[in-house]
Amino acid sequence: MDPRESSRVIINHVKNGIVLAKNYKIPVPVIDFIRTHHGTTIAYYFYKKFMDMHQGDAVTEKVFAYPGPRPFSKETAIVMMADAVEASSRSLNKYTEENISDLVERIIYLQEQDGQFADVPITYKDMSDIKNAFKKRLTNIYHARIAYPERI
């Protein structure tokens, strides 16, 4: 599938989620979480794939952007961060504390630099606490386990 088409399919999950939520009479504050959980970010995987396939072609990032809006409360921002961090954590080759920490820092830094939290009343302390909570939770999820012997 063409990367532009793939990105449309992925991006439409937000619109489709909103339609489903309205059909099931989900409260508007919950729909706000659906609407903002990707903000106006770029479906970067498909954007990069398109650029690699069409070197020299001019294409606007907007073609690969979620429609938004950006998060506007601490809660919607936290959901955006959690969604991106959790999804990205699945691509780690090795689940070490250092790799998890680096991932959390990088994902949230990129969202911040992209202006996704510009409308959110969030402090540096809030951000630090959120990142630490994600790191702790992901480390707990992906910690090494001993191999239990098979019962016969």
C-alpha cells in the first residue's frame, strides 16, 4: 500500500473512534481524549517511508498529519504521552532501564518540541513526574522473568 494511503487509514482511526463514541453516547470529555490523543503529530513512519521512496518529490507533512486538536488539559496531554510511549516501547530490541528511560525522554521531547503541549497548563515538575511514572511502569511491564520449569 502506498505510504500516503497507509497514513490515511491510520489517521482515520481518530475520526472513526469519534464517530463510534458519539454513536454509543460516550460523554464529550471522553471523546476529547480520542480527538486529542495524537494531536497534530505526523504519522512519521509513513512520512519517512514516502520520502525514502520519492526522493526529491516535494510533499507537505500535512498530508501525513493528524487533524488534531492538540491536547488542552494535563489529562489529555498525559494520554497523548502514554499512547506514544507505550506504542514505541513495543519496538525496543532490549528492555533495559536505560533503553526505556531514553525512549520515554525522546518521545516526550519530540512531542514537546513539536508544540503538542503548547495549550496545556503543565509544569516542568509535572513533566518530570509523568516521565518517571512511565519509566517505572514500563520497567515493571518488561522486567526479566525467570523461566519456570514445565509441569508434567
